Amino acid sequence: MIQAELKGKLPEVENKEDVLTSNVFGMLKYLPPQKGIFKILEAMKDYSEKRSSFIENLKAQSIDLNDYDDVEYHFWEYSQEYGEPDIILIIKDSEGHRTDLMLCIEVKFQSGKSGTGEYDQLKLYTLALADREKRKTFRNTGISNFDGIFLGTIYLTHYTQFRSVLESLAQIQKSGASGFESKIYELRWNEVTKTLVQLKIESEYENRLVDDLVLLLKTKNLVDFEGFTDVSVNFQHQHLFHPPLKIEVSAKAIFNGFSELGIRSILKFDKYIFLRREM
Amino acid sequence: MTEKGENILKAYRFVQGFFKEVAQLFRKLDDLMAKDGWDSAVGNLTTLDLSKDLLKPERWLPEASFRLYENEMFPQIRRGIVVSYIHREKIKEPVLIMGKIEYKKLEKASPWDIWSLWFDERLKRVLNKDYFESEPENKDMYIEKDVIANVALHAINLVDVASEEDIKNKVFHKLGELK
């Protein structure tokens, strides 16, 4: 699927968040957790007043992700009562010495949170997965029989959802639960991209996988702002930027072909684009 | 394939890429503002009044984009920015205009108010300078009288914002400083 999307073969699904979820996390699944998903989790912050990082919260619980080496990815597992979180991660130590950990990921791309008030999806998923009895409502036995520590819900979004998460926390509080400010985590797509770009991976094949993911995320503009691209660098044809200074201002009354970019008449505002360079 | 055609495509791609960069800037500012209690007053909207009209092709591309923020603690106030890409001969390069408007009649507010106040034909404004105008002294300045009580404006060249740090220091902090 990711190759088809990178080649623009699937314009009808390019803005679908389920496809993005599947492409990104479906690929991350094949990277060793220490090289992939754990690095991404390090970028998260909770919604407590202190805005603690995920790693700080783990330390407070004496949990070290370095002790874990396996992650099960459960995509769109259904609970009759609480709905269908996009991803549930179960983090394990393959030697079985450590308590299993669980994280829920709710992914958004161009849409906002589903459900309001008592049906707020972040509230429903978080409370369902934090409670052993409520977990039993999930059909997947890996989730319903989970007996470890629920670490929280990650809200992975494109745009800021600060107020939206505060509303979810208010709903959680209204239901009588407390302390969940440190169990809902903010993660942004641009942080995922940044982490993937910075990964240091020696395996050539794993690198190819990461390169494809980065390309996909950059294509969707899920990146940090790094300043504006210089138009004179962007174009290969440098002669375009050393044209005669006379500006063509008269609008053509009849169509006699498209203007040549090389003689600077394609853009009425071209003199402004070039002004800084000419100065 | 022709060089002429390729150049048109490159120009188009450049403009698309440029708008993506403006979106990154907006997104970062949205983040900073939200953490300060200011949320978008216009959802994901960034522009209005684009032409689909055969007779107005120059407006097929936006001439400006905006982000506008509201805060429930200050219901009559809007803070926001407008990126003006082109405006007849009035700007020499794209500018980023910051504004804080205190409304008298919020129901008559427009997302273009910051733009309209900056480009008021009767005033010659310059970049990197604070403007503060209050209704009693300059009542006739406003497009619709009695809509706006106070305005504070400041503008910089768009390309002077060159990093996320610049968004924080030159835009977000400046917006907060506008009294």
C-alpha cells in the first residue's frame, strides 16, 4: 500500500487516517522496538501541569523501556461497549521477567476527536483499558486477558488538540476517575517524522523502510517548519533569475500561447520574488 | 516534454511547496497559542474569497492567508496573523501581519479585519513598527464604524521567520506583547 501511495496511485485514500495509520504503524511493526517505536514514544508529553515526558513518567514507576524487547500491535480491536481504538500496543520482555505494559494510540490526520461528552472517545478508550473488568469487553483475548500495567492513551494528531484533550480529561474527571492527566499523551505527526529522520540504523533494509516512511510523511507535510525555501535555489534554471529588469505589465488581450517563465512574465509579481536577490 | 512547460510545472510545484511551509508555520503557531489558552476562532480555515471565476483568474490563488485566535477569558478580543503574499503594489515581498483587535461588535468581525486595518488606504504603514489605534481618536479610520474599539498591529517580512524559534520569538511573543 505505501508504495502505491508514494507513487500517487491512490488519490482517493491519501487523506484517510486509517490508511496513514496502517502504512506507518504497519511498517514500524517490522522495526525492532528499540530502534523504532520506543524512540517515537520518547517524544511524548502528558497533560499534567508539569507536562512530564513519557520517559519521566516511566521512571517514576521504575519502568525502563530498555528492559523490553517485543511489542504486539493490535489494530482496530473492538469492544462492544467502548468502541475501537486505532492501535493497542502490548510491550513485553520476551524473557518474561517484566510486567507487560499497554498503550493505546488514537490517530488523527485531518479529522478531530470523535464523540462528545460521555461518548468522548479518548475518555472511553482510556477508562476501558485502564480497568481490568472493562478490558474484558474487548474481543481480542490478548487485550481482554491483559494483566499488566496500562500506561495511557496517546493522541497522535496533525494539528494542536490541546483544548480537545482538556475536554476529555474533564469528562474523565466527571466520571469519578482521577490522575489521568499523566495518562493521556500528546504526540504530533511532525514529531514522528523528526524522530524517524534522526534514527541511526545500521541495517540497509531497515533504513529503506524508514526512508519510505519519512518520504510518505514529508509528502503529507507532516514536518517541522524550517524556514521558507529560496525560490532561486528551488529552480534549476539559474538564468531565470538574471533576466532583463524590465517588467512586462501589460495584460495580454488575446491568447497567443503561454508566457515563458524564463522571461519572467508568468508571474505578475515576479519582481518581488527576485527583489531580495537583486539587492 | 518542453523546457517551457517544465518551467511552468516547477513554478507551480514551488508555490505548492511554499504554501505547505506556510501551513507548517501556522500549525506551530496554533500549538503555541493553544498552550496559552488561545484557540483557533476559524477552525482549520486559512483563507476566503478565492475565485473560481473564469473572469478573475488572478484570484485563483490566495492573495493572503490568516489564523485567528479566541480566548474564552477575553471574549471581545481576537489575536491573529495574516500572511499577505501580494497586494497590488503595496508590498515589495510577502509580509506577516500580527494583530490584536478588541471588538465592540464581535458579530461583525471578519477574519480579514487585521488585513483591512493594515492595508488601510489612508495610512502609510511600515514594517517592524508597533501601531496602536483606539476608536475614540480615530473613529473614521475603520471600515465599519463602531465595530472595533482598539487595535494593535505589527508586521514583519515573512521570510524573516526562518525557524520554529523565530515563530516563537518573532510572532508568538510579539502577538502576546500587543496591547
